[in-house]
Amino acid sequence: MSSEVSIEEFKKLDIRVCRVVSAERIPGRSKILKAVVDLGGEQRTVVVGGADIYGPDYFIGKLFIILANLQPKEIAGVISKGMLLAADVGGKPVWLTVDGSAPPGSKVI
């Protein structure tokens, strides 16, 4: 069982809706992609796992849930400024998507 967090700790997380506007393979890497996401007036680059299961076309135009205030990290020469969230099902990511019309940038509460 995981440890509990306070509501104050949870509120520090900036979890939002984003739309993937582009995605491409990273040369020499088979398990990650480079994606550009729209956070409602702001675009960011993020590195996305699961490229051995999902190709770039899977992501483009779809709404996902992103942790927007994750500390930037360089991965495979790309500065990733956020993380798309997924459930881990038997080692395979099942992406958290939005079923509806929440615009990019909408906060998850």
C-alpha cells in the first residue's frame, strides 16, 4: 500500500488536460517518443514512453492528462517538461485520456 498524502501536498500537483499536437520517434530509441502538447495557450515538449506499443499517430490530436509541473528532465537529448499519465497494466501503459470536451489547460481537481 502506498503512503498517504495530505490535501495540501496534492494541491502542489498541477494536473491538467493537454492535447498532443505532434509526436515523433526519437532516433535510436524504440520505447520513447517526443511529443508537443498544447496546455491551453502554451505548448511544451514532453518525452512519452510506450513507443514500442503505441506509434506517434496514436497520440496526435487526442486529449490526455498531464502532470504539468514535473521538474524538467533531459531524456535522450530532449528536455521533457511534463509527464503524460497512464495506468500500468501488466507493464503496458494505458493512457489517461479525456472522454468529453474539456479544453486543453483545464485543471484536474
